[in-house]
Amino acid sequence: MALRRVNLALIVASLVTIATAAQAAHEEPSMIHGLSKVVGGVLFELPKTVIEATANEPVIIGPIVGVLAGTSRAIQTTVAGVVEMAAAFDPWGIKSTD
């Protein structure tokens, strides 16, 4: 029963992430979206990937694959968030169209 709840939570989180990514593809970079990527990459990506890999892979291989893949995904997501925040940084208002 608990595994079904985890799977349901992961499916909902994945759908939200996909919808956010599709929406972000059509928007300008923002500090808040970049910050959410950084926080998500640092806090949630590693445990999420370890849980997914442990559920899908054999007993010993699953956690190892989860840690390696989770670390890679966490670094990618964090760097993407930092790059988006840097792209959105506009201290003098040069990008504004007022």
C-alpha cells in the first residue's frame, strides 16, 4: 500500500514537472523558476532517483544505480537552475520593455 502511494506521488510530481518544463520552454528565464530548480536539484533529485531505481532494479544494483544517476541528475538540475537565474539577473532593468 505504501509503495502505491509513493508511485502515485512520483507520477503526480513527474506530471507537474513535465507541465512546468513545457510552460517554461515558452517563457523568459526567471529567478524564482531557477531557484526552484536549484532547491529541487539539491534536496529532492537524489532521494527521488534512489527510490525509483531501488523499486525498479535488483536488490544490490538498484541503490547503487540510484545514487549514481541521482547525483548526476542533481548536478544537472542545479546547474540548469543557476544558469537560468544568471540569465534572469538584470540589475539595471535593461531587459524591461516599458
